[in-house]
Amino acid sequence: MKLNNDNRFDIDLEYGQIFEQKIADIFQNSKIEVKTERDKWNSTGNIVIEFESRGHPSGIAVTQSDFWFHNLALKGELIMTLVFPVAVLKRYIKKHKPRVVRGGDDNTSKLYLINLADLVTIIE
């Protein structure tokens, strides 16, 4: 990669445009799964990813999507959206074996409990 020694942004612009196209491709050419998590993530620093419900595989275990969008809402307002290629998220889960907790309606779902700080610092 060629680096500038001045204030021109042509090289950064080219790099940015490559990833802008990747994002456009997600919305135009990929299957996506969207999940929204309310409030609790803000106080715990954790998110949950469902993999079983009522004794049957669900969520990440059965998705046929290419990308997993994980919305984080607080008091009804969208604060941020995490976007993972499903293959990367599954690889993270397999490698790091997050703790399993119960939740959902009547606690009938099994969920991976994932610390947000750990997620963004050790994802590989």
C-alpha cells in the first residue's frame, strides 16, 4: 500500500470505497437476519445469541442468512447495530465457548451470553 506524506485522502478514500461496496453488497445481494436486544445489554455489557428454543435448534444454529444484524436498543431508541458475517459469529462461538443462559418467553430458550468488550477485542 502506498502512503501519503501530506493531507491528501486519495488512498484512504480508495480503501473506504472498497468497504462501502461491501456494505452495499450486504443489502443488495445477501440474506440477513435481524435481532433486537432491549435495555439489559446497557447495564450488563453483554448480548445474547439464541441457539435453541423450546428444545429445538433456533437462531444462530439454524439461520440461513449470510449476515447477522444485532440491534442494541435503549428505552426504545436504536443505539447501535452490530453486523457479523454469520460464519465469523459461528467461528467466534465455537472458539470461545460462551456461557449458556436461559431466557426468552418463560425461559424456554438457550442463549449464548457474550460480553461486548470481549467480542470486539478477541474476535478472530
